Amino acid sequence: MKNFIPIFLICLLVMMSCSKDNDDKVQKTQANITFNFSHNWDGTAVTNTDFNTIKYINANNDQLRIDRLRYLISNITFTTSNNEEFVLSGYNLVDVTNNENLSFTPINLIPTGTYTNVKFTFGFNNEDNSKNYLDLNSTSWFVPKMLGGGYHYMQFDGKFINASEDEQGFNYHAIRAVDNPGVNPTFPQNTFFEVNLGEVTLFNDATFNIEMNIAEWFKNPKKWDLNVLNQMLMPNSDAQIMMFENGQNVFSLKSINQ
């Protein structure tokens, strides 16, 4: 009986400690958000170690290689059931070539709870695209003024085996679609787009694992023929609109870690 009381007290203290830990987790009111970006080709993982070698076949049966891939995401937004939006600060230039910025953690926190949708913008919207970003300027990310200025959404470069069985370069660069390049360019339609990830409930800090299926840029809904569309695509508004359309199915939410 003498030994029973100390053992009972120890168990009680352990139970109270565990209960306190669980209460702390449940009562967390602010969450830190991280976005991780990974890449695949129709389910096969792609990293920069796979670059510079002909090893992929697109929907048009073009054999190709990837030499450079980087793209910008911005305006990560969490929307509540009453349409209140929490927009996380900053943007991120994902540089797959140099294995940089594959993970992005905005500086601001957001309230925990249930959100009806989480989304981000591929590239910049038109308002953000009109601003000046010194860090992006230093990475050759800007678009010439004759093409409307602003910034790239994506730079995707490589080589493919053309109809003559020779290696030929391609530059699949996404920007704001532009007509009449020169002093007074015009813009037929927006070509940035929002990626919707769906409903999520946050109860703790969360990591969103986002995948890009690179193959989708070439196949859905428009099958892309690299023999026809390979270079000089930035001043080609029809090509930019095709990129916009094909980009709708490129990104997906793989998982959320909390």
C-alpha cells in the first residue's frame, strides 16, 4: 500500500501532462504554412538530375529533354465559408534547374479552422505584374516592354528530336498574352491562372505538397507539336493562350502534412 500511492501519483501526473499537450494542440489558433513543390512526367518523378538528356515523349510523340524549368507562384489564398480571404505575403520563383525555392514558407500566419478553398496564382495577376521587383529583375525574369513588360510566368527550355531527326531547341515561355508588339501592345486575354486546391481544415502548422505534371503542358486540351511551336512563342498570343489552357491541369495537391 505504501508503494501504491507514489505510483498512482506518477501515473496521474503523466496523464495530466499528456492531456495538457493535447489541449495545446487543439487550442492552436494560428498556423504557419509551407508549400513544397515536386515534379513528375505522368507519374515518374523529375528532378534536375534528369535534365539535359533526351528521355521524355510528349502527347505528340515528340522525344525531348528538359534543360531549364522555373516558374513563379503568388497570392496563396485561404477562403472561409463567409468568403473572407487570407492572402499570404510574397511570391516564389521555383527554380527546378538549380534545385532552389522548391519550398516556400510565407512570413505571415493564418487562423486555424476550416477553409472552403485554398488557391494560388500561376505567375502574377495583372496588378502584381505591373510592379517592379528588384530580385526578379536580377534573375532575367522580366519581359521586354515591347511585349507589354511585366514578368514571365514560366521559363521551360529544352531540346527535341525534330522531323529531320535532329536535336532542336525549344523555349516554352509563358507570359501575359500580347498582340501588336511594339510601342502600344494590346492584350487579348489574361493568361495567368489560379490553381484551386479545395477545402482544408487547419488545426496546426501545415505543409502543402504540390505536384506539377510537366507532361500536361503538352497535351490537354491542346496537343502540342514542337515541330510547329518551339521558339518565338512570347509574341505569339495564340501560343500563350494554348499554354494557359493546357496549364489548367498541370498542378495538383498531393498531400497535406499537419
